[in-house]
Amino acid sequence: MPSLRETLRGHTAAGHKLYLILPRFDLFSDDLNEVVVRQDLVDEVEVAPCRWLRPLKKFRALSKRFSGKKVLPYPARWILNMAMLLLLTVSLFRAARRVTGRGIQPDLVYAHNQYAALAGFLVARFLGVPNVTRLYGTFLADLIQKPFVSLRYPTAAAGYRVPSNLLICANDGTRGDEVARAFKVSDSRFRFWQNGVDPPLSPPNLTRREIAERFNGALRLGSQWLVSCSRLSYWKRIDRMLHAVAVCKNCGGDCQLLIAGDGPERERLQPLAHRLGIADEAVFLGALAHDDIWALMNVADIFMITNDVTNRCNPLYEAAWAGLPVVSVVDSSTADLLQDGKNALLAEKDDVQAMGAKLLELCRNQALRNRMRKAQKELAASFWTWEERMRVETRELEALVANWKFDCARS
């Protein structure tokens, strides 16, 4: 994902050596899919075999089968998450010991996400170096006032509870700063940063016609192109977009929703598009390379995002950078980014009729789209690029290591 890729790239560009320790398989897919890493981003990759993962996945599948539901019962989820956290901690710790056993002495241990936080802390303390935890978002903000949150959601809480010298939390709309305050994380070791954007040095040179030809004529050149870019998970709520497109079409609008991304919801969304009568208006492009996403945004007309949890994410930043007007939902996480009537048209999350009407209005009003494009460009000028974002982070981490060494030498 861009956040991890750009973090690795940023630290490499700063002249640091990176030793990346990973589980062999994707922990959260139903199948045993091996993790693939771009070798040019790191100096060395050490893979933790995680042989325990196969029986854990079987337990997950059996639990779903016996429950008869797509979502696991809470007790089964709790057992699985705790087992994965503890077993992964052991696996990552052992993999780290293999790295240091080859004579490599790191200056810092950097744990990406809550599942790696405990391993990062233990490895750092074993080596006598500082540790950093990086979190990409949280679902705890709406639960934090309920009793026994740390016990009920131990893995999610671990990212905040496990000691670290620095805790970096993404400002992605999930209110990680509120969770940090509730867990009494001191401001001196907490950083709440928005992700960067990595635009191309020059606009992509692919035309609409070339992109349409690439997808075998499924894209209509004369239609308004709406872009959605995300993993096809339930909480992304692509179904809202499909309903809105159906409303727009039934009112005489001519648009196509170009859905970039793949995931478990695709098998549910494609039949839904057929039932709504928009099989030709909903084009599933599958997973695309980052440069292809930029090329698509460069020639599209509108960007759509209708997530449940938060809509403050990288695709929205990139859409602003590309100058795309937005049709989205009313969401406090984007209140400072999307202003209804200025750079976006917003509807309540479950009012697909209103969303379809907003979409129709934007499709038919070129002057409105032009005004919104200008407003989006002004907004994008306030964003960090990934290069700027990572310069801030590398300075912080270099200062952390320097202070740690100074304190060790003085003591």
C-alpha cells in the first residue's frame, strides 16, 4: 500500500539502511497468499515462516461455517486476534534475532501497525535501541468510552498501549488522536500526521481514447467518467455509488462508474449492478498500478467516495491533486477538505436518491465542474507531497536516535 511503500522509499532516500521483517503470508486473506516485496525499497528482507497461520486460517473458516455467517462471532474473533498477535510476536522476534545474529546492529526498530507493536517493543528492548510504532487508523474512537476496551479489543489497543519512544498515527479521519488521549499517550511522543501525495512530475500523456481502447471498449468516450479507487471491502460502500449511478441514469444522465480496485465485495457488487440495470455503467477495472490510477484521474470527470468509517484517505488527496470534483457523503472526517457546493456535492450516507441527484447535477453542469476543479487545485496546494511528509519523519527519527545515543553515552 502507498503508505508503506512511500515510508520505505523515504527512509532509503535519506540514506538509511532498511531491514524489513515480514510474515511469509498475508495474515488476513482467506487463502495462504505469499507477501511480495519490492526489493529495491529495502536492503534486506527477512521472512518469518509463520507455520501456525495455516491452522489458524482453518479455525477461522470452520468458525464461519458453524456460525453460518460471513462475520465471525465475537468470541471467535477475540481468540483469533489474540492468537495471531502473540504468535506473530514470537515469529517476528525470532526473525529479528536471525538478522542481528548476522552481525547487523540496528539503531532503531520501526513497527508497522498494531500487530507488530509488541514485537517491535521486545526487539528494541533486547537490542537496547529506541522503538517507533506506526498506526494507519483505528476503529476505537467510537468505543473508547465503553468499559474494558483494552480487554475487549486487545490487538487494536496494543498499538497505543505497547510502550514506544514515538507513536506515529495517520490523520485519516478515524480520530486516532482522540484514542491516543484516552489512552494517555503523552504529546511529546505522539505525532498525528496526514499522509502525503505523490503526483507525477508531469501529467500522464494517455488520452481518453487510449484508456478506453485499453479496456476493450467497455468505456464510452461520450459519457461522464466517474472514478472510484479503493479495495473492494464492505465498509468502502461501493453499493451506494451503484445506486446513485442508477438514479442518475434513470433521470437521463449519461455516466460510467470506473471502479479501480479488487477485493471480496466484487462478487456481490457485480450482480447488484446487473439488478439495478447499470451493468454497462459500472465498469470493474480490477487492481491497477499507481501510475494507471493517475492516468485515469487525469482524464476523468468526477471522483466518488462513499466510505462508512472515514473518507479521509489517499485517493481523495490524489483526486484533489488531479482537480476532480467530488461526489461524496456528509462525513466529519472530511469536513475541512470537502465543502458542499465548492469542491464537492455531498449527500447523507444512506440517501442514495439525493446522491444520485447530486451526481446528475454535476454531470450536466460543466461550469460547476470547472469551478470545482479550480477549488480542488487550491486545496491540493496545501497538501504534503510524500517527499515532504517523509522529510519530516526522517528528521524526527534521526533526532530520536541521536538523543538516545547521547543519553546512553552520558549514563
